[in-house]
Amino acid sequence: MKTSAASGAAPAGTGSARDESTRDRVARSILTNGPSSAAVLAERLELTPAAVRRHLDHLLEEGLVESREERVYGPRGRGRPAKVFVLTDSGRHAFHQAYDDLAATALHFIAEAGGDEAVAEFARRRAVEVGQRYRELVDAAPDSDKAEALAQALTGDGYAASTAVQGQGTQLCQHHCPVAHVAEQFPQLCEAETEVFATLLGRHVQRLATIAHGDGVCTTHIPGPAPASSVSDGESARTAR
């Protein structure tokens, strides 16, 4: 029912628009920070837990988020794992993936014309070009901060990346992938990206999970500094490259 502006009441739809804006904040917070519990979202966005749950219920109904048990790295404590919410493929699609079809079509053409190796070569060239843009920032950082510098560079390109210390190393997490739909069809993109990470950081890295393969976050494990006894070998390997 429409309300007259002369009555001083809020225009019809204002409440709905406000809900959509808050709902977008909830979804974007999950995109930027990765899998999040309702309690964490409420604290992060300065909302009540009840309000966050209401918006999460709506996002669940629309198929934009899904709930899962929180992944625990290392020994698990007592009690059930916390429930966290992650963006679904549809939810990520809502955030700037407008050129997926064009990119996928182009790569299919490359595959038909030159085979899988042509796609792999394209992926490597693209990854190297991106790595060259990141190199100055990563090289300027001390060894202990290179992973964080890489995360900052990735975030600037829309990957919403962060780092976390895990055991004897660091995990680099990309909470969003602008090319996830394309990488799902062409995993060479992920493989080439991983190779560039290793080159930039000067050490072997291991890809643990990717959004393109259905995981909530692209996760790359970066081992800690090599023991003193093996530093010379590492230096030799870097020099050889």
C-alpha cells in the first residue's frame, strides 16, 4: 500500500531497500573475509545477531550462501565445529564476473586451435604478466612479510586475499576469484598462478584448495623459512632460476 509523502511517512520500499543494502554488506563481508559465523558477522558489521541471522536466512533461501562446518587446522577442541557461511557459486557470480562467458569462449577457441598445451602457454603468459606487476611490491618486503605483500597485491586485483600463520608456515587465502567460472573449465589458470606464487616468494608452495574446484576459499600453503643448514641450497635454487 502506497503512503502519501505529505503524511511524513517513509516512502514505500524504503525498508526493503535498507534490508537489501544490509544484506549486501553481509554477503560482501563473507566475500572479503571468507567463511564467517553469524556471531563474527554481527561483530564485524556492528549488527545484532538476530539481524544477521535474518539476512543469512534470506541469502540461504536465495541460494547465495550456504552453511558448512568450520574447517579446523590442527588438533580439534571439544564440542561441535562452528557453523560458518560461505558464498555459493551463484553468490560469487553476483560480484563482478560479467566477462566469464567471453573469456571462456576465447579459451575454448585456443584449445580447439592449439590443444591443451596452447591453453597452458596462455595461462603461463598471463600469470607471468600479473607476477611482474606484483614483483616490485613483494621484492620490497622483508622475507617475513612477502606473503602479506602478495596478499595485498592480490586484493588490489579483486581476490580479497589474506594470510594466516599455520604451523611452520603461512596460508595465503583468496576469498574471491574473479575468474573462478573460467578456471573451473581450465584448471591451467590455477596451476600457472601457483607457479608464479612460488617464483615471487622464492620457495615451493602447495595449493590446498580452490574456489574453482568447489572450495569456499583458494588456499595456498607457504612453508616457513628453511633451516639454516639448507639455506645455501635454497639460495642456489633461486640463483639457478
